[in-house]
Amino acid sequence: MADQQFEAELNRLRPTLLRFAVLQLRDEQSAEDVVQDTLLAALQGRDRFAGRAQLKTWLVSILKNKIVDRIRQRSREAPLPEAGDSEAEDFDALFADDGHWREPPADWGDPARALEQGRFYEVLELCMRALPENLARVFLMREILEMETEEICKELQISSSNCWVVLYRARMRLRECLQLRWFGDGEQTV
């Protein structure tokens, strides 16, 4: 790939990288910084891109590392608070005393088919932005950046049990939001 073509591809993929970074970091300026760092690293390491994977895949892997570095930097500056009991009470209300759902979640049909629809990702992104920052950070580190639980706990200075509670709460909130905005009553709203 010629230099001009490579740079044109980087510019074309920049908005996608920025959306991903904003979703992860929840801060436009930090997201812009990590995307810039990613593009700079790609330009400097262009000779390491062998073309075995798509350029987008290679850039996202660089971006993920830059995001993890930024999260590490943030975690040193401000530790994540322990999960509070008020959120637990909200979720406890969803279940009966025997541990079963008071009102079972609606049938989501074929989730794989929903993933094929581009609009689903808009709704998912909206739901993820609605998560409280501490829930979103842990969820994204685990599910999007694919960090191990032990690594998340070390970076955020939280216990493994707290990490699992935060992950549970994040998943429950996402389920609730997707139920309401995508799967509920057949209406798909943003």
C-alpha cells in the first residue's frame, strides 16, 4: 500500500476509532488523544503492518493498548469507589425471594440476527453511555478490551468480589436498557 493510500485509509478509519475510544473513556479529549497516539503509532510502525489482518483490526489492537494505558493512568489518579448497596437494592427488586425473576425478561428472538443490524449497535452504544462511569469502565475493560479480572482489579485497585459485583450490575443495566430500547414490544428506538 502506497504512503498516500495508507494515510487516506487512516483518515477514513479515524471516526470509527474515535467513536470506540469515546465509548471506552467517556471523555472526548482523552479519546481524541488516544486516537492521535494510535494513528501516530501506526504511521511510525507502518513497516510492521504485514497485511495479514485488515488495517482496521490492526489499528483497533493498537487503540486498545492506548486505551488500557490511559485507564491505568486514570486509575493511579483516582481510585474506583466500592460498589454501593443502593444499586443492589434496585436489582434485588427484580427477583422474588426464591431467586427467580419477578417478571422474566421478554424473548429477545434471535440475538445474532439483531447484531447484524447496524442500528442495534447505535442502541447498544447509547445504553453503554448511560451506564454509570464505574460500571462502564469495568465492563468495557472486561468485555471489550478483554482484560483478565485480576488485571482489572490490579489496575483499578478493587477486590475481585467487587469487580464481579460491578460486572453483574453493568450487565443487568445493559440488559434492562436493551430490553427497553431494542427488544421490548418490538419497538426499536434510539
